[in-house]
Amino acid sequence: MGFIIGTIATAITFAIVIYLLPQIDFGGDVVSLIILAVIAGLVNGLIKPVIKIFSFPLTMMTFGLFGLIINAALLLLIAVVADIAGIDFTVGGFPPDFGLPTIVAALIGGIAITIVGSIVNMVVHD
């Protein structure tokens, strides 16, 4: 039951961030949004802990600011996996385009997802 509620909360978070940020594009329906939330849950559940462990010294040296880079990179990874799964989700035109606008969009998107996700998780309890 917790997985379903968490997936719905993540889908709501992505829907709000997609609505608020013009750099993050999504061209799908509710089912695609839920699949995107499942992809995000898998990336955050399987890959993020490993990356956080290996980047812990760098995160400590930057007083936690490197965590923003990690979130941005994981958002780009979610975009790549969504593209492979056939979901129309881009961050700053990535995929296929990659450049400075993509990096800025990923940083802003990562921050927005963190803030909106915290608010949604306060409202939607497990």
C-alpha cells in the first residue's frame, strides 16, 4: 500500500513541477505520468542511495550543495529512462539535446521537485 501511495504522491509532484516549470516538458496522459513516477521511484530507490554513499565526502565538503548536483543528474537519468520507455518527458530539451540550458533546467527542476515533493508528502501520508 505504501508503494502505491508513494507512486501517486510522486506523480502529483511531477504534475505540479511540469505545470510550474516551462523547461520540463511532458507530453503524455495520466498513465504515462504514473509510469514516470514509477521510474522516478526506482531511480531514487535503487541508484540514489549508492550515489549518495560514494559522494558523501564531496557532499560534506560543499555543505550539502553537491546534493543539488546529484538530484539534477538523477532527473536527467529519469528523462533518459523515460525516453527509452517511450514516454515524452524532457528536461531542458534533453534527450536529445544537451547543453547549458539542460543543466540549468535540471538544477531548477531538481530543486523544485524536492520542494514540491516535501509539501506533497506532508499532505499525503503513507
